[in-house]
Amino acid sequence: MSDYVRIFDTTLRDGEQTPGVTLTPEQKLELAIQLDRLGVDAIEAGFPAASKGELESVKLISEAGLRAEICALARAVKDDIDAAMRCNPNSIHVFFSTSDVHLKSVLKISYDEAIKRIEEAIEYTKLHGFICEFSPMDATRTNLNFLKQVCKVAERAGADRIDIPDTVGIMTPSSMYKLISEIKEVVKIPISVHCHNDFGLAVANTLAGIEAGAAQAHVTVNGIGERAGNAALEEVVLALHILYKKKTNINTSKIYATSQMVKRLTGVAIQPHKPIVGDNAFAHESGIHVKGVVIEPTSFEPFKPELVGRVRKIVAGKHAGKHGIKTILEESGLTPTEQQLAEIVRRIKELGDKGKTVTDTDVIAIARSIMEAPPAEKKVLDLKELAVITGTGVIPTSSVRLAVKGKDYIASETGVGPVDASLKAIQRITQNLAKVSLKEFRIEAVTGGSDAVAEVIVKVEDESGRVVSARGAREDIVMASVEAMVNALNKLLSRKIA
Ligand code: KIV
Ligand code: ZN
């Protein structure tokens, strides 16, 4: 068994058969260039007989001077093969159904007739000097003796490779291993495997086929394709390199960029937990895992994310621990004290418990608001309670209970809205300590959804002209505003006291 596995990429053909996906010739060319850079051995560029656009695409890609073998798909009929030839590809992938269900119920032809058409189509392709890969479609549901006969006929007729398609994805790794071993007994030309993912086994079946001696894997980027898709290029390649110690020509560092390009051009989303290319494939949230990967990445990662062009992501949330949050903050140049870090983690877990997805931006906003506030021992003011009334037909009113140097004070104020009323109520309580005017007030919804953590920045000036600015970060805009105001007053008053 050779160590080298050929990668035959069919993103532009089987991948484009994903319901709802159509690519223009220019988009296909853009992707073909990227696949070529990625290092695939063959690019199945399309099915020229299917439409004028398909013919144009395959022609465009064939003429692009790419390194990879450019292949065109054709049914085992003269017109299809002629259309494929007009695109001037390097190879033609000829297919013909061989299972009983296809031959008897759909095509209504005998085994003998099928053999005749296969033989003629391959001979015709070879006569014109093209590399020919032949697929007995629905091979895995084809009578085994007949399949072997078809493969022998294809080899005799001049086929350069035989592909065994698991057209409806019904194989298991052990049945695939057995089938490829049997086919290898009867033909000498290289064998390909083409697995569909109807039971989620496409990658496993592809790898089993290769273990049994198949020389080439048909794959698509992100595993897109008919119904549940095809074997995913990125999963097959990484498993081959790392788990099976095989070689391919793929430059794995370009995998993520290629995956993103396929996502962008096809509009097919990638599930977050998809191996290799999903958003969460290298993301760590749980405190135990984060502590592990920060100290030693291999503790919770099978390989470095950089290998596939990605970076590790530490996610904040209710499972997060100090290590993860500290890493996120350090990456943004923030180094909180132990006390501040404990408070930041407490606030993040509180948000997570409320069902909020905490983003890195939220973490930074929360951290800044906590880190910029004076330390607890220097705080003059401490917000104890806040209640607001707002809506139509009522005057926005806010009642605030604020501890000033440990003694509680209560005030209520009305305003144009709950934020205005709350800031006035705070100013009323603190007016004897510092008479301030609001110079600037800015709200930034830092994430995006209606449950986003809002970051409020205020700038206040006291009677002597001292100006301070401070932040508040809460998922509630009124609370964020009040927090920012209290932080600003604390800054002013703590300086006065010091
Ligand atoms: O899945 C399949 O059988 C195919 C053929 C065209 C090879 O895609
Ligand atoms: Zn297919």
C-alpha cells in the first residue's frame, strides 16, 4: 500500500449539487484557483452537458493553466463525452449506473446492455486521448459479481482509474474495506472511493477504502454535496496525515481559507462544531480545558490549530475560569489584579447563567469598567438599589439607593427617559460632595443582539474644572449608565479624599 493518497476534489461538481447552490463560471474559477493552491491532485470542475454555464465553467478552468488535473463529468453517452471534450480538460469522469434498482427500475436495461454502453463510452473517451476515470454509479448496491465484471470491462476498455461511488451512503467502514479489497483483486488500475454522508459515515468509509488499498479519495470542501453531502476534504486529509501517517499534496495551512471561500461563495453555513473548520473546532471554554491548553496545548487539542490555518480561541462563558479570562484580557493588553480578575470572572459567570453568550468584546468591556473603577477600599459610593419606571403614559422616574461612605441615601428623580432620571437621582444624592456636570455620554452596544452588553462612557466635570471619564458595562443600558456615573464620581471623590 503506497503512502501517497491522491485527493480528487469534487466541490465544484458534486459540491455544487448541494440543494440551492449555483456558482457562476467566475466564482468556479476563483474556487478552482484556490483548490489548486491548496494542492488537490484533481479538480472535478463540472458537468459540461448539464448546461451552457457548466460548459463555460469547465472550459474556463481548463484554460486557466492550473497545476491540478482538471476533470469533466460525463454520463456514458456520446453527447455528454463530446460536451466534456469541448472544454479540453485533462480527464473525463464517465459514469453509468450499475445497481439493479437503477438498471431495472430507472433505466430499464439489461446487464449486457449496460456493459456495452460502458465499454463504448470508455473506448470513445480514450480514443480521443483523455485520461478516463470510470464510476459504476451506485456501486455499493450493485450485485458484487456484476460489479467485478463491470470493473474488468472498464479496465480492458482503457479506463485509467475506477471509482467506487457509495452513491446513497449506505456503507460501513468494514463493508467498504471488504468491497475495495474485493475490487482490488480483479483490477490493476488505481481505485478511487467516492462516499456520501447519509449516515454520517462518509469520512470513515473513505478512510476504510484507503486502508483497503484505494489510491484516491473523492472529497468536497466542508463536506458539501447532494443530500447529506460528501466526505469532507479537510477531515479526510487531516485524518490521513495524522492518524494514518499517509501523505497527500495538500498544504494544510490553506484549509481554513479555502473552507471560508467555499462558505462565502456557496452560502452554505458551517456547523460550529464541524471538525477542523467549524467555529468551535479550536475553541475552549471550560476552566479545566483552558487551564490545560494555556499550559500545554496538546492536553486538550489533537493538533495545533495553525496546522490548518487557524488560531486557538478562548471563549468566555459560565464555564470559564480565571485562566481563560486572563488569557483573553492579556491578548488585549489588559492585566487585571487578582481582585479585579475575580470580579470580572464573577460578572461573566453571572451573564452566562442568564443565558447570554459572552463574547471577547463583552469580556473586555466588563474588564475595563472594573479595572478603571477605584479599588473597593477607596470607593466613596456604592450603588445599593435602582428601580425605574418608564413607558407610555408615565413620566420616566428613577429611585436610587446609594451608600455614601457606608451610609445609605435614597433619591427619586424624573427625566426624559430612565437613564436621564437615574443620573439625576445620583447627582441629587452626591451634590453636597461634588457638584458635577455631564460633559459627554456615549452608549456602545458592543456585541449586537438586543441582549448585548452595552458599554457606556461618561465624562463629568466638577466645579473646580477637574474632568474624569469612566465606563460601565452591563447587559442593561440603564444599569451600564448608572455604573459609569458611579465610577466617575468615585474617581473624583477618591482623588479628593486622597
Ligand atoms: O455519487 C455518485 O454516484 C456520483 C457519480 C456521478 C459518481 O457522484
Ligand atoms: Zn456523488
